[in-house]
Amino acid sequence: MPPRDVIAPAQWRDKGEQLYMPLWHAVYAPDPEYIANIKDLPDSSAPLYDDPLTRHQLSYLNGGGGSGKTTRAIELFRGKNPLVFTPTHRLAKEMRARGVQAQTYHSFFRWSGQTDWTPERMGQKFIPREIIWRRFVQCPNPYLNIFLEWLNDRGVQVICCGDQAQPPQITGEMPHDWLRRRGDYYEEVLADHRVKEPALKALKREIRLKPDRVQCRAMRQALPACLGWDRFVEAWKPGDLILTSRQKVRDRAQARLFESHEKHFPDLPVPLLYRPKDTRRQNVMVTIPGPLVLDGRPDQQELVLNDVVEVSLQTAREGLDGIWGQDWALGYAITVHSSQGLTIADPQKVWIIDDFLQWSNLAYLAVSRVEYMHQLERVVCPPEEGSEGPPILTEQQLRKVIAKKLVAHKRQDKSRG
């Protein structure tokens, strides 16, 4: 047995320490040296770990317009300076106005959409660590796969925000099912922050992901009144917006509305749409049609495709005549496809021309632009030019028509015996 003054390994020994409790009448303060060393550290810019978007490299948020998919991703990664991909320059301009970096995926990947893409196009390019891809469904499926693989090889975290009910691509399949299998995280976003009326929310839930025929039938039941063209022109005001399914109907409606504008609202400005023939002329300073400003210089603004400027009636006539170039068109109406991403606030009116809406989810997209049901109105298609009477045929054309009818009658007689 070892002596008492020898301490064995792993054995405690009593040093005679005493514990002191704080006294109620004493004042305790840190030393000045400690206060001088305190640093005011900024808040951490790292995103919250409790959100699953921060824990996966490729995430997919699927939800309707106004569900807050892109806003959630932006606010989550704002401290890390993310980059937002958009299909159009107009949406990229709106994102930059919200204080975040944004550009089209065409410009980032240096791809025109007409030729094959190779990684050599990227060159020495800065690649952000977080990318938010808005409306990715408009990127062709094969190239979307190539782009995502290229970003994945470089360790980029990608959040894809889209709506399965968006109009499908002209060619190819929708990438929804493919990305749902390919991604690391998938979430169905059911919130709707845009619509502020229960009836409109119920209509959107009812027609989402339904066949086009069912969508149109439900929309017409919710909006039973359909104004004729003449009554619509009487009720229309220059601040209203018209949604059409085809460019041909859009141009015909705008020509007739411009005549009504000249007659009934000569003092109100006319909306002109910037539609450059060379689509590369975007995000550049453009001369606005009209007189010179106070300092003797023309008014210039940085515009992108489908930006709207307001000019006087006389300037609008000059713009339509080509005096100010060929890059301007009337801005009373837009196609339903071009309205994607827009939020039309109350009390602005939206007139839906009920023409060829039973395709490409156009009915769902049209009713998803507004906040309240009373903003929506249906109207018939504008009459075509020369529809007042039948066309007058020449003698040679009449002979051909009669000959075809005679041949058809002879075939019917032979079939009957």
C-alpha cells in the first residue's frame, strides 16, 4: 500500500480550494481589458439549416404563380449573393430591381438556342455558388440536362423554381417528371400569395393540371358574361389590359382600340411596346419617341423586349408610321404566353378574348394574373376585316367553284346507283 502523500494515477487529491457565492451587496463588472477586446461581429450570412433547400445540391420547387417559390429561395440565400436565371430579359430586369443578380440562362451559358452547346463556350467565367433557376421549364429538356450536369460537376447549388401547369414547350417533353427523379429534393408549394379572394383561389385549384377543355369550361362558368365587341369597346379604358391567345387576334384588337382611343380619349397617353427587330438590342439605352426633353436632348431609357412606354397620341401615330423606327408597336394587348410572371394589381381591368383558349393551359394562365375575380372579364373575338359580307369572286374563280360542285354531285349520284 503506497504512503498517503503519494498520489496514485487517476486519483483525485484535495487542494484545499474554497467556493465563494456571489454577494448580494457587491457589484460585479468585467475588466476594461475585456471590454476593449469585444468585437462587434456581423450577423452570419449563412442560410438557415432548418430549410431543406440548404441541404441539397439540386432542389425543385413546384407551385403555381404567386406561391413565393423564387422569393423564398432569394431570401434564403440573399446573404450569399445568388444568381437568378430567367428565360427573358424582362424577368431578369424585374429580379435586379429586387436587389439580386439576374440574367437569362442564354447569356450565362453563351448559347443562342440555335446551335449545340459545348463547355468550351464558358471560357474563364465566374461561377456563383448558388443559382436560382426561374421558369426552367422553358429550357429544352436535352440542354437542361447538359447545363445541370455542368453545374453539378463544379459544385454549384441549384434551386429550380417552376410550375408544372405552365404552357408546355413547342417541341419536346416537359422536364417535370425527369427533374423530379433527377433532383435531390422535391417540394410541392401549395401557398398562393397573389390571389386575395377565396373564390379565385378555388377556381385556380380547380383547373390546375386539368385538361384544356375542363379549364375553359370552369373559367366560363366562373365568368358567365361575355361582352360583344362593340359593348367591350364602349366599356374599355386605356389603362386596361387585354390578353389574347394569338398574335393575329392581338394585332387586330389593338388596331381597333387605337381608333377608339383617338375618338374618345385624345388627351390620354398611348402605351407603346418596345419590340426590337434585332432582339440583341436589349438592356441598352433606347431613344423614346417624342419631343426633346428640357435640356435639348432626346429622352432615353434602358429597355428590354416588351417594355411599355407612354407617349402622346401624335407620337403614337408617328411611331406606327415608322418615323421613329420599326421597333415600336401598340401596347394595349399582349398574348397570354407573354404575361407569364406578371401580377396585375387591383383596380386594373383584364379583358380575356375568348378565342382558341383550349390549348397549352392558357385558361389557367390567364386567370392566374390577377388578385380578384372582379378584375377579369370575357369578350368575344374582334371581327375580321371585310367580314361584313362574303368575298366577291371573279368569273374564273366562280367557274372553278361550280366545276368542283358538279364533280361532287356526280360522285354522289354514282354512289347511290
